[in-house]
Amino acid sequence: MPRTSQTALSRLLDEVGAVDQVGVEERVAKFATRSIKKASKVWGLRMAVSMTDLTTLEGKDTPGKIESLCRKALRPHDDPDVPAVAAVCVYPSMVRHAKALVGGSGVNVASVATAFPSGQTHYRTRLAEVRGAVADGADEVDMVINRGAFLSGEFSRVQDEIAGVVEACGASALKVILEVSELETFDNIRMASFLAMGVLRPGDFIKTSTGKTTLNATLANNQVMIEAIRDFYMDTGVAVGMKPAGGIKTAKQALHFLVAVKETLGDAWLTRRRYRFGASSLLNDLLRQIEKEKTGAYQAPYYFSDAAESY
Amino acid sequence: MAATRKTSGGTRPGLIFGDLWEFDPAPETADPKLKSRYDLFIDGRFVRPRSGRTFDSINPANERKLAEIALAGPADVDAAYRAAGRAFRGWAATPGRERGKYLFRIARLLQDRAREFAVAETLDGGKPIRESRDFDVPMAAAHFFYHAGWADKLEYVAPGRIAGPLGVVGQVIPWNFPLLMLAWKLAPALAMGNCVVLKPAETTSITALKLAEILQDAGLPPGVVNFVTGAGETGAAVMGHPGAAKVAFTGSTEVGKAIMRQLAGTDRKMTMELGGKAANIVFDDAPIDQAVEGIVNGIFFNQGHVCCAGSRLLVHEPVAEQVISRLRNRVRVLRVGDPLDKNTDLGAINSREQLGRIRRLVASGVREGAQMYQPPCRLPERGYYFPPTLFTRVTQSHRIAREEIFGPVLSILTFRTVDEAIEKANNTPYGLSAGVWTDKGSRILRMATELKAGVVWANTFNKFDPSSPFGGYKESGFGREGGRQGLLDYAHLA
Amino acid sequence: MNRIPVTKTPKVYIGGAFVRSESARTFKVNDATGAFFGNIPQCTRKDLRNAVEAAAKAGPGWARRSPYNRAQILYRLAEMLEARSGELVTSLVRFGAREADAARGMSVGVDRLIHYAGWADKYEQLLGSVNPVASAHFSFTVTEPMGVVGIISPDNPPLLSLLSMLAPVIACGNTVVALASEKVPYPAILLGEMLATSDLPGGVVNILTGFRRELVPTFATHAHLRAVYAAANGEERKAIRLGAAASVKRVRFTDIIGKEWFADSAQGLEAIRDFVEVKTTWHPIGS
């Protein structure tokens, strides 16, 4: 068995190409030196708001929490120039509540599924969860790939499982979480990206992480994935979207991610249809910076609804 | 299992790098604290040149005058050497531990004023503020800091021998990394106990004379370091002065040869760091995006005004199309413009003369049948600018494959086998640096063994460190700078 | 009425924080005139254990820093010491040192730190190598820090000896748990304050105060200390070697005593070489 997985690994790596980690880190360091000011800053901040998947994924989520989240998603701030977010992201049991509040508004309901975050249940259970969420009205499904299978070299299985979830989604869009912290190497992230994209449709996404481990989205793993998306697009014409999730807490970081998109994928990906931020506290920092640009004064966190900081 | 479906031929989808999200200007606003006139720095003081003559330093970004610089004549150069000679006894007798502490002070003071120096460097030379801020100035400080620590460890420089200073050294440096080249020259010379007479390049004298202020603040004894500003004549006077125990020159191969001829018949020690036409070699198993980034760093860093620039891309035929198409996309997002804008990637060409040279060689490339690609970019109306340029269908016989352009122009050739890559890479009178991009470790080591270059970068490019020796083979010069090896060139071994 | 001065509570510097002994014990220290000075923490083997954990936690980060970065931090430590050398000299004199000796010791100490700052980004070129092997391989030898190193410093000179012992050990990426002089512990307490303001990450150097007879045995036997560097008499040396055997600890003793610490011979590359591991790697050269 080790022999088979060895061959499959080197075949896959050969097909998609290797990634040099130090090289990627150096490339993305340049994104972080970009200085985005004035009107271009406001543009970027508003774009980031419109790309946000406002998320709550806690064991203690209740309909009340969902209501609060959805109100914020629909109208993040009193400023009429601030757009609504792209979607709310919730557990399957909360989909109905969310749909009742945001259905038809333009803000989508995204549901995690497939035994998020670990994925460690039978495949049939994972599929059933997807169907259930879709039936409850989820416009988008965020799934996790089978990391155990990936790391044992069972690449066909990983891909087939994703294909099955695509089918179960029907008309709903699919986002495929690779869980970069568990894949560890950039070679693995690139390979997993291609495995997923091979069975995705235009309008689907690949996503960095569940947000439930200690290492989530960074400029570097975002870069590995958007380069994969670019290469796949150039080869096949299929445009897959990207969603970095977890670890993006400040507006400044978000702007750097957008610079990466601008310089790697180009203008066609600077839209909520092809790029999302999986975040919760990021939204208020975006609002805080937008308000600062508008008034000229630095803002305190508690001026914004749902802010956690009281100090 | 379909991982990636490679299309062969047919129309390929394209990416849009347009103006959907235009960046606003983001100028660096720190004050460079420039003076309107800079004098010579001799014997610890700023002094007027004997002739009273000055020349103008202009900002290549907008062709406006920045300052007047004193023009040193032979009498001034002589005065500088005499001051250095007088200071030498005391300086050489200063215990290494104390000499080192002066160099540590210089490093720290430069770090304190880093932003001010970065802006001054950008204004005087044209390089983007991002580079002077993030590379030139910190690296210059690091050179002083590193060499400071050698001053009291000279017994380790040459095992079995006692390493001491040579005396007064004459140094001439180029305009492409003014402050950094100054640090590369001063730091090892001073650590070894030598005294210095140095001439900055005529288009970039300002940061040297600002550093003279730091030398004063650091309390460096007068005469240990002297700066004489001027052009070719002044340079010849510095190189040819009988008071020099050793000379060090960084600049073009042409001028290097002239200096060697000038000094024939003397016993003057010399080191030369001259031009290059480095091959950046990409194999089919290279991580392609990182290789592309390395290619871009290799030729567009500092507008290509780099002796070790990767100005020839040798790409393995099987991946040539892929690499070139990604390279084209990458250069489309390079930002050319005002060097003081924090988002600028390519700044101004250093001088009108240099711009003329670049244009002439590029024209020769077109004339000789190579295929030119330049991404659309809006160049400022005033100032000296040149867009990033790629030439494909280049062969070894093209002038643009053999002559050093010293600009943002990449000549792209292909190869079929490892042996052919080595042949083509070595097929040049130069031998300063080379790049190798491959995932295979043994191949890296073989290439490193066979490439006739003083610096080989594997899966990276343009990496420098004060501890890492730098210098060339063949007509790229001789002698090394950096590390223990670099110190040997400033040492008298007893 | 004369103003009543505020006396400082001496605490030990462990894990980047200033703490009392976990046992809450202290011992009285009088100054050279016999007057009461302060109550110094009487550290236990549990304090030592905690310090080793802090040093182990700080280890990977410290080892991964660039040599240039470590050099800059050591230099900054020298800056802190130089700036507060007056205070250090005063404390040494208070505990019986001659003013001239204390002042000279301070100068030597600061310069010694700078000496080792200057080694941090150089020793590799002298201790490592590329090996001209007979086969088609690239064989190279590099050094690596050992890990957590225990340091037991002598009573005289209390501060200079401690500085001289810890500087080379941390310059090459190790982290340290040190035992200060038993008779004159207060200058080491001040040193802790300077470490805290020098950009040195917490946990890289941890300084304990207390009694040798209570702590030396644990320095010898704690398996997570990869090396022990000690100023010790014959009996202590034997005990240390005996305890160290169970974990094959690297043991180094210094023979430098008293005024010899002031000399240039008390510093050099050997002090670094004693605390690095050496690793050789081979890789084929070919196409």
C-alpha cells in the first residue's frame, strides 16, 4: 500500500508542480508593503465588507444569536454607503433560522456540513448532512475534505468524495475547505487545491480552513491557493473562487489579501462572486476604518454594534 | 482522476490586470534633511575644494536639482590621503575592541536615522523608496554591525598568521547602491584597522556625505575616513595616488580594466568588483511561480542596475511557454513611477546617460530580430524611466545576450539539457553570479559546482548578507566582499 | 526630617517575569558594613524546575532567530548595562568590592558582551565546514545550540563571572538557567532587570538565587538540562559529574578564578564551541 500512495503522490505532484515555501513567503511580503490610501482604501474596505461571510460556529449558538448575526449582516452600520455582507455562515441546525431572516435579501446563507470541522464520520452521514442543509435553504455549503485520506495518499477517494458533495449541493454553491494547518506543506495545499477544482463548477470555491485549529489563513497559503486557481483557470477556463478563513482580524490584513488577488488573479476576482473572507471580528474593524476615512478621526471599538471590546 | 487538464493550443483564457482598483498616490513624507551644498569630508571636517568648483546632483525622477556637490581636484585628493596617513598610526594602534565600538556606533546611528537616509537615497539615485527603506539602508547598517564584531577577532581571520591593516586604502564606488556600497567598502577596511579615502559616484554623492555626519557623531577620529566627491578624474586620482596601499573599485568592467592599466608598474594591491551578465537557469521541475518571482527579482530589482542581475533567463524548453506567459502576467502588475511612492516597484533610471545606453541596446535587440514585450505602463512625463522589458527568441549571438545592459531588460534563451545550460551560462567573459531553479538537490549541487560564477543562487536570487562572501570570476573582477574571506582582502598577513 | 527611601523587593527573573521563590522562603543579606540589605529569594529545586521549563519554552524561538538578531540583542543588553553601570558599580561596592575593581569589572563586562555579540554571526564560519570528501557528495558540517544549559557561577567576581559565562552560551542560541553567587546575589537581581529591558525574549535567561548545596544536585540531575557550565570546587565537581551521568549531560568546568576573569583570556571562541552540537549532512552532487 505505501508503494501505491508513493507513486500517486509523486504523480500528482508532478502534474501540478512543487511550491517553494521561502519563495512564496518572499512574494507575499511584498503585498504587505503596499500602502493603500484615501479613495482606494475606502474602495478596498467596502469591497472587503461585501466579501465577508459573517460567521458564527459555536456549540452555544442559538436562534437568538443567529438573529443578531443576520441583522448585522444585512446592515453592518448606519452608513448607507456600507454594503451588506456576502453571506452568513452557520451550523446546519441554524440554517432555517438564518434563511427566515435573510432569505431574498441578497445576503446568502452558507452552511458548514460534512461533520465540520473534523470530517471524521461515515461518508453517508456527511452527505446526508449536506442534503439536509440544502433542503433547509442553504445557498452555499462549506465542506471539509477528507484529510486522513489525503495524507494516506488516497487521492482518488478525496476527489470522489468532493464530487459526491457537489452533486448533493444541487444548485447551491460549494466551498471546499482544505484545512491547510493539517496539510502542512505548500506542496500539499497545491495538490489538494487541484484535486478539488478538478470536480468543481464555476461559482464554487476552495477555502483555507475551518478556523478551528491554531493556524488558519495567511497571505502565504492564500497565495498558494490563488496561484492554483489561476493555473486551473488558464488551463480549463473554469473560474473557481477563493475563501481565506480564520486569522484575518484587521482591515489592514484584509487589504493585503485583496492586493494579492489584484496582482495574481486580476480584476475579475475582485468580487464577492469569486472571493470571500471567512471572519467575524474583521467586519467591525473594516467598519472602523471606513468611519475613520470618512470623519478623519480614529474610532473606538464600541461605536460599532456587536463589538466585543468594552475597554 | 483529473487533477489538471492541460490544454494544448487553442485560445487560452486571459487575466484582466486593469484599473478596477487604482491605488492612490502613497508618497513617503519623511524629511531627508538635505543641504543645498555638500562639501568634501577630509580630516574629520567638511571643507571646500581647493578649486571652489562644484557640480550639481539631480533627482532622476524629475530632473530637478537636489544639491551642489564639491568637486575634488588632485590637491584635495592629496590632502585626503595625507590626513588618512596621519590618522593611520593612531587608528592601527587602537585596540580592536575599541575600533569595533566605533563601528557599532555607526551602525546604530544609521539605524536611528534610517528613514531619513532612505528618502535621501531615493531622491539622489532614483530607486524606489520601498527598496531603499527595506533593503539598502538596513543592509548597510548590518554591514557595519557585522564587521564591528571582527575588529577584536583578527587572530581568527587567517589561521597561523597575524592579520593587521595595510595602511591607507583608496576606494571608488558606483551609483547603483550608493550607501550600501559605501558600507561594503568602509566596514571591512576599518575593522582591519585601515584608513580610507573614498570617492562616491558623481550622480549619487549625497548619502555618503550625510554618513560623514554620522561619522562625526560617532566620534570617529579625524582622518580615518575621508570622502572626496567628483567624477572620472577624481576617481583616477584616488586610484592612482601613491599613498594607497590598496585600492578597491566597484563599477563597470571597462573602467576596471582602465584602472588596472593605470596601476600597471606599481605594486598596489587591488580588488575589483565589475560587471556581469548572469544566467538565471530554470529547469522543468522548478517551482514555477517562485522561479518567476526570482526572475523578476533578478532583473527588475533596482531597475536592473545590479552587477549581479539575472539578465539572461535560460529556460528549459519543456516549460518555456509556461514560464514566459507567467512572466508576462507578472510584469503587467509591476508599478513603474515616482520612486518616492511607497507602491512603486520600478523607479527611475539613474541618469540620462544610462537611459541612453539602455535604449541603444534595446534598439539593437529589436534590430537583430529578438521579440520584445513591454507591458502597458504610464511613464511620468519628466524624469528618466524605462518600462520592464522582456526579449524572447534571443540567442547567444545577440548583443543583448552578451553585453551588460544595466537596465530592466531581460533576454530569454532556451536550452534542452543540463550540459547545454551549463555551456550557455558559462559562455560569457563575465562570471559574477548565476541562478538555478530546480526541485532536485543533486542537480543544484552539480550546477553550483560547474557554473563559473562567484555567487550561485539556488531557488532564490539577489540574496546578500554581510557574512556571505560576494565577488566574481573572470571579467567580473577579483577579490571578495563579506565574511571572513572578504576581510582577507584588507589584511596584511604577517 | 530625612526622607525615608523606598527599598526594592528583590525578586528573581524567571520566564521573563520577576517572582519570589515558589516556597516563599528568603534569606537575609547584609551589606559589607553588616547592615541589613534585603531578603533574597531562597530558590528551591521546584523553582529550578520551573526555570528549566521556561527556558525550554523559549528555546526554539531563540534558536531560530537569525545570528544577526541575536547579536543585536546582546549588543542592546550591553547598552543597558553601560547606561546603568553606575547603579551596578554602587551595588557591587555596597557588598564589599573595591570601587576601582567594580568599575573595571563593569567595563570589562560590557565589552565582553559586545565581544560575544560580535561572535554570534561569525562563529559558524569558524566552527562549521564544507568537507572535502572522496565521494561525489557535498558534505557540510554545521553547529546547533544544545538546548537548555545550566550555569553555576562563582562568588567572585559575582557579576562579571555570571556575564562571562552566560554571554557565549546564549550567543549561539542556547537558553540558560543560572545560579547567581550565593554570597553576593543582588547584582544578579539587577542583571535580571537589564535582561528584561534588552529585547531578550523572556525565558532565554533565568537567574536563580539561593544556596548551592540545595540547588547544585538538581542542576546535575535534571535531564532536560543538556549541559552544565560550572565554577565548582573538587567535591562539587564530582557530585555534578555523578549526577550528570544519568542523562549524559555535557559538563564543563571553568578554571578561571578571581582577577583572571578580567583578562582577555577569559573570553573567546572556545566558550562558544563548548556549547554547540555539531551536525554533518551529505547530499549527492549530480544531475
